[in-house]
Amino acid sequence: MTKQKILTQRFGRMHNPADIQEYMNLAGYDGLRAAVRMDKEQILDELDTAVLRGRGGAAYPAGKKWRHLFESRGDTKYIVCNADEGEPGTFKDKAIIDFDPLNLIEGMTIAGYLFDAHQGYIYIRGEYRHLHQRLEEAMNNARQMNLLGKNIMGIVGFNYDIRIVSGAGAYVCGENSALLNSIEGKTGRPRVKPPHLADVGLYLKPTLVNNVESYANIPYIVKNGGQAFLDLGTKDGGGTKLICLSGHVKNRGMYEVELGTPLHEILYSDEYGGGSSTGRPLKFIHFGGQSGPIAAVEDLKDCVYSYDGMWDKNVTIGSGAIVVMDESVSMIDYLVEVAAFFAHESCGKCTPCRIGTLRVLEMLQKFQQKAGIPGDKERFDAMLTHITQLSACGLGQSASVAIFSGMKACPEEFEDVIDTREKEVQEVMW
Ligand SMILES: Cc1cc2nc3c(=O)[nH]c(=O)nc-3n(C[C@H](O)[C@H](O)[C@H](O)COP(=O)(O)O)c2cc1C
Ligand code: SF4
């Protein structure tokens, strides 16, 4: 059965993906053309009907976010695209920018029209340097065709342009408020929320921050209607999702799947993962990047890849990363790498995250050596809980997600991490 594609429909079909004419020949700019003929309320209604959940990781409904900004007071509003793509195992935003940059630009231009915004920003990770050129070329072509700039499409007062800002490689700068600070030229550290960015955002003005994949869905929704989008997914989240398969599966890569696809199909069918690449059974999966949960493959047998379907199994879609590990991988070794990532990326603003992530790493390294002392498991549990509850931003709040869920997925690996000989020594000493 041919599967419906939204985001990858033009991939590989254009000689030059930055060329406007080629893009238009494949239905490009149909969404913007439809948007300028629609009542603005109707655009928001279509977005509500579509149930587009944010594709950056938090799955916040775009309809709600857009309506909040629409109702927010202010003459100046900003449109910001989060192209930081900092979650390890995630490589789908770069594919959109590389193979269909005008789809992103069109989505952001529809937002510019809806909110009467004059300036948009794409915050892109520094490592994607070659993609800056792709975007610049696409935007220059759009300017020449009067699809960016002043009086777009001849509509008086529709003035909107986009700038690119390059990140310097800090994971925390993908957090939306840290990202805005970074665009402003400040240190990329998260802000205290509330206020919501739709009220007080970039340069203290109401601001929309969405992920690349979220914007890239907008032209389709506006052109085809929210119901068509919803029909492709499930009632808790419409559309398709770009997934990034890596690790011990045969066919690693990026795929567009309809939400509601069985996870088993994603892992084992030849169309997607193709099963284990090593011949060994698959052991566990890490979903949505380092901040996402882990589950044992055997606990995911009838799992459906949709927002609610994943939630039923205590996992989440997050950014769309699916890192698959076979039975040769020790859970503790894996979690040491995750903990090292958070200890390295903590911005240091608040103590539970700055110090706690380091202590968690040290404790896991002790467990790795089977050198824990009595009481360490309880201390470890308390540390993880404190970091989750007391950290100021999503980085610290999610630093324990993989560790808690990883311990639950493979409890037997944590059974003998305490060196009981230590206890005897201690008793003698006391
Ligand atoms: C530490 C951290 C890193 C993040 N990195 C990214 C990122 O690289 N890309 C992204 O789109 N969202 C990232 N997010 C989520 C953003 O804060 C925000 O929720 C998202 O850009 C909103 O867009 P969406 O609603 O379209 O998903 C990150 C969040 C945190 C806490
Ligand atoms: S939780 Fe961590 S990353 Fe977030 S503000 Fe605090 S120290 Fe910085």
C-alpha cells in the first residue's frame, strides 16, 4: 500500500531543492496561496482540527500555542524556528532543510502572515554549516519572486523576512527560552517561566517558537484542511512523523511514518528497520533522544507509534529518535554515556542540575565497577528525584528520565552493583 507522505513528498524529486519554480511545480506555495484567501480564525480552526503536536519533543499542541500568540497583545510579534536539533539520535530537521528548505520557509511565512509579524528567525545548530547556504539560497530565491520581503504576493502591508542565526553547539540552547537569549546575543541560558514566550519572548515581544518539522507541516494543513491531516494519524495526534532509526537495526536512517504505525513494523519490516543488524536479539530502545525514556523491546510487543499508544507503554515519541540496542549492550554502560551527556551539557545555572548530574554520573560509574556501598541505591534514587523536581528547566527535569526507565527495563543489571564486602569492612571499622 502506498503510504501518504507530507514532509518527504518532494525529497529527491527536485534538481535544486532551493529553486522556487521546481518547488511550485510540486505544489509548493499552495499553502500560502490558500492562507491569504482564508479568514485568519479559519486558519487557527484548521490547526486545531489537525491536532498537530509540536515535533520538537514536548508534543505541545500547535493549535493552542498559535491561538495563544494570536490573542496576545503587541504590535510586534516574532516567528522563531528551532533548528538546533540537539537531541542525540535525531537527524530529521536537517533532512527537511537539505531536501525541501522552501517547505519550512513557506510554513514560517504562513505564520508571519497570520500574526502580522515582520521578522522571522531560524536558529540553526552550528554544525549544520552547509545547510545555512541551502537556506540562504532558498530565501534569496523567495525574495526574488516576492515571496519574502515587502508586499509579499502583491498584498500591501504583508512585509515579512527571515534571518538565520547560528548556534554554537550547546544542547541547552535548544530549550526555547535559552534559544531566544542566544539570538539576542546573551549567554544561552534558560529564562524563568512564566511568563509564556507567547506573551514575553524575543526582545520581550510575543513570540512563536516551533520546531522545523512543525512548521513544515503547516502548508499541507492549510491547503488540505485539518481533517485531512488528522486522518493520517490518530485522534491524539494527526499527520505523519519523521523518525530517526539508529543503533542495531539493519536499515538505519530517517523515515516518514503515519502516526499509529505498529512499532513492530518500524523495527522489523524491510521497509523500515529490517530487524537486528547483528543477528542478536534486540534488547532495549531509547526514544526521543537523551531526554527520552527507555523500554525493553519485550515490553513493547503490541506498541503503536502514536502519542497515546506510546504513553500507554510509558514511553514517548519526543523528537522522533529511536535508538535500538541489541543484547550485547549493558544497560549500565549505556546509562553512563547518557549521564555523562547531561553532566557535560548542564548550563550550571541551578545547583540540583549542575552538581546533581555529576553525582549521578559518578554513582553510575561506581555501579559499573560493582563498587557501590550499602545505601547507594537509595541515595541514587533520592538524587534522581531531586534533580527532576528541583531543576529550573527541561534539561535538568528530564535528565533522570532515561536512567529511571532504564533501571526499570533491566532491573537484574542493578542487583549486584553493591559491594557487600565493603559492608563487612565498615562493620569492623565501626
Ligand atoms: C534541553 C532542551 C533542548 C531542546 N532542544 C530542542 C531542539 O534541538 N529542537 C527543538 O525543536 N526543540 C528542542 N527543545 C524543545 C523546545 O524547548 C520547544 O519545546 C520546541 O522548540 C517547541 O517547538 P514545537 O512545539 O514545534 O515542538 C529542547 C528542550 C530542552 C529542555
Ligand atoms: S536545569 Fe540545568 S540546564 Fe536548566 S537552567 Fe538549571 S542548570 Fe541550566
